[in-house]
Amino acid sequence: MLGFGFKSRVISILHDKFDYPVSRMQMPILNGIAAQAKLERVNEYDAAIMFMLVMMNSLSGVDSTTTTFVKIQIRNVESMLSMALSPYAELNGLLDQVAAKFGIERG
């Protein structure tokens, strides 16, 4: 992903790995997360994971569609934890919080 800006790489990861297009309304959230990620000197995978955690946490109600979406995104995050620079335990703890919110057991 060389040659692209940081935010563009994050958007690409969200699109390619999470199958999640960032809407115009969500762009300020992404901008804030990308800026914070750069300050903390983490990479685009960290930023994409944090964005997706925010998106999952912003959901309300526990229905089958929401639960399925969250399960899929948790699996997607788990598949790229090794590419993030943030501590594994910290990211895993955040995933546990999201899973608990939606009554999802993590294996």
C-alpha cells in the first residue's frame, strides 16, 4: 500500500478486509481516528480496527442482523490483530467488550 496517504490506506483496509464502505457522514470519525493513530505512531491496521470498534459500539439493539454483523466484524478484526502495532491484550479486551455488549461468546 505504498504511495497512498495514511487515511486512504485505512479506507482501503476497511473496504477490502471488512467489506465496509465509509460513508460521508462517518468521515469526521475516521479523520479523528486517523489523526490520533498517527500521533500514537500506530499503523493503518490499528486505525481500521479502532474505527470498526467505534462503529460496532455505536450500534444499539440486539437483533439477528446486528449480531451477525458484529460477529463477522469481530472475526475480521481477529484476523488482522497480528498486523496492528497496538498491544494485543488491549485490542483483545476491546473486542471482549463489544462481544459482551451483543451477547456474543468469543472462542
